[in-house]
Amino acid sequence: MSRDRYDAIVVGARCAGSPTAMLLARQGYRVLVVDRARFPSDTVSTHLLHPPGVAALRRWGLLDQLTATGCPAIHTYAFDFGPFTIAGAPGTPDTPVAYAPRRTALDQLLVEAAAEAGAEVREAFSVQEVLVADGRVTGIRGQGGNGRSVTEHARVVIGADGRHSLVARTVAPRQYHQQPPLLYACYSYWSGLPMDGRFQTWVRPDRAFAAWPTHDDLTLVIGGWPSGEQEANRTDIEGNLLKMLELAPDFADRVGGATRVARLVGAAVPGYFRRPYGPGWALVGDAGYNKDFITAQGMHDAFRDAELCATALHQSFSGTLAFEGAMAAYQATRDAQVLPMYELTSQLATLQPPPPELAELLAAIHGHQQAMDEFAQVMAGVRSPAEFFSEEHVRHLGIG
Ligand SMILES: Cc1cc2nc3c(=O)[nH]c(=O)nc-3n(C[C@H](O)[C@H](O)[C@H](O)COP(=O)(O)OP(=O)(O)OC[C@H]3O[C@@H](n4cnc5c(N)ncnc54)[C@H](O)[C@@H]3O)c2cc1C
């Protein structure tokens, strides 16, 4: 214990890592957070931050800083199913809107908040090895900008290092609810394509695409097809994207009159849950739990993990609870909160038409404003899909 220079070392400083470091540092712990990136730094991710993520920023005292960056608010989510569109308000009275901040802006703000809270931040620092002794993680070995190899020790090493987590690869946690990549999607930014505070998505057979506003008067457009088609589509990603947009001719016309200002970027990701703790280690964000991005839950899930994990570690460090008990509660809470959304997300990511019962229900939701708002809240992660689609609630809304 005496050689531990830090209480916690956090590997990765984006949506999961910086808030975890910030929250632990605010409790007075000695925290080191490292990232191989130098911020501001972009990453392969679109960045719709639903109201629960916005609420977390407000709780942490960071929302004003986000709005000061000039990021436009998103007050309406619209889901165009072809024959009808469900349009509703995604938020709650406290947090009525979403934002879609560029990751260059959001991640930088989070890194600065971690430093401000007292965490030591090392950018351009790459972790090459997670140190293990007697079955327990004890620290990291890595390299900073000067190329020198550095070793650091801590009571706990937290992997906030994303889907290809070195921490997870080292500790090889149990994985469950696994899914192969279901969907391939590509996205870019357009100017001259105003969205007037709306997130809009179009659902078509074997295709889904969406658009929403972000910084600098730009609009992000993303479109996806089943990952099984990727091999055939990869030689002309742009052509296939534009062909897909023609399934909504008005929108395709608007995109045709706008200007793409960045290159197209694409990805397909697997789904999994990983046990997020063990002797001397913890996982937060994508390192511990990942799902398809079609429902855009990743950033606020990472925020939730940061709060749950930091709380559990505080309970353990302060002697209120044993590490095992505190971290088991973190895992159980995470899993219970995200599983219904994970299942819905995995179903949507197949891009298959909804089963007939659900199709009927969606048609009934259309035009019923409370039901449309609640549907938008389900997709925003504000309201549980299990609760919303329950027979009792459907009856209560008078739509089933
Ligand atoms: C195409 C796509 C679209 C998406 N769209 C959305 C969306 O609209 N809304 C949403 O909420 N989510 C979205 N997501 C998901 C979202 O990007 C992730 O859930 C979120 O970024 C997870 O944050 P994280 O901090 O866990 O991991 P990451 O953002 O992956 O950050 C991990 C960090 O760890 C660092 N790192 C890794 N290994 C090392 C190492 N060995 N040494 C040092 N540093 C290391 C990396 O440099 C990186 O900065 C999308 C994802 C994809 C792929």
C-alpha cells in the first residue's frame, strides 16, 4: 500500500475517464488520469448527448460551460417511419433539451474539469502495460511525449480506455449478453442544412439515417445498413449513403443543396457487458459495456458509470463498504439500468421491420402527443422501454 502514489489511475480521459477522475478528485483522492490523445481531440463517434447526459453535466456544474461553447439545443426528436412520423420532446421539466457537442469541445471540457478538481492529467501518455502482482492490478507502465518509460502505482487502476481497452484485455473479465456488430454506419458534417433544434431520424427497410445540429451551424448526417452488406457497399460508401437518403426525397433534396465540409467516417461495433471490477481494477464506459450506437446512449452511459463507480470506490476507500460489495452494487445497478435499452438497441440495430404488434403500437402512438413525448423520452434514455411498452402503461395511455 505504501508504494501507491495514487489512490486511482484512470486510463482514458474522455466521457468515462475524465468524469470518474473528476468525481474522485473532488472527494479528495489522489488521482492520475492519462490519455494517449492530446486534447482537444476528435474521435470516431457521433455525439448526440441525450437529456440524462445533459443533466449529469448540470449536476457536475459543467452545463454552463457547454452552452457557452455555442452548441445549439435540440428540443424535438422526430422518428419518420415512412407512413407516419412520431415527434416528441425528449427531456424532462428539469432538463428539457439535448445537445450534440463536438467531441473536440466536450472531451476537452471534461479533461479540464478533472484537472480543475485536482486530478493530475497526462495527455499524450500511452499505457503499454497494466501491472499485475499476485493476481492484483497494481499500476501501469507507459510512455509520455518524451519517450521515457514511466511506472506508476495506485490502489485501483480504472480502465476508461474504450472498446479496445488494454485494462480489460489484461484482466480478461467475464463477458455476457454479447452481440456481433449488427450495423455499419457512416457520418459527416454539412453546412447549409438547418435542423431548427430537431433531431430527425428516418427508418426504412434495412436502412436508418438521421440528422441533427451541432457546433458552427453544421449538421451531422449519419446513415447505416446491416453490417452483412458492408463488404458489398465498402467500395462506394458515399454513393450508398446518398442513395439511402433518397428514401426520404425531401431530405435528400435538402442534403443535395447543402455542402459536405468533412470526410465521411464509418464504424460498426459489437455489443457486450463485462464484469467491471476485480482486485485492484475497475472498468467504466465502453471498456465495461458497449452497445450499438443506433440509440446514441454511449456518452450518458459513460457518465452514469463514472458516478456509480466513483461512488463505489469512495465507499470502499473510506471503509464504508468492502470493495467487493461496493463494486458488485455498481455492476448490478449498471446492468439493471441499461439492460432493457440494450435489448431495444440490439433489436433496432438489425434494421429489421418491427414485429407486427410493435408496428401497430407505433402507429397508435403517432398523433397522441403524450405518447409521442414519452416515446421520444424512451429513445433518449430518459424513460425505461420496459415500463413504456408494458401492457399496463399502454392501456393507461389509451393507445393499446
Ligand atoms: C460511429 C459511432 C457513433 C456514436 N454516436 C454516439 C452518439 O451520438 N451519442 C452517444 O452518446 N454515443 C455515441 N457513440 C458511443 C460513444 O462514442 C462512446 O460510448 C463513448 O465515447 C464512450 O466513452 P469512453 O470514455 O468510454 O471511451 P472512448 O471515447 O473510446 O475513450 C477512450 C479513451 O481512452 C484512450 N486510451 C485507450 N487506450 C489507451 C492507452 N493504452 N493509453 C492511453 N490512453 C488510452 C483513448 O485515446 C481514448 O481517448 C458512438 C460510437 C460510434 C462508434
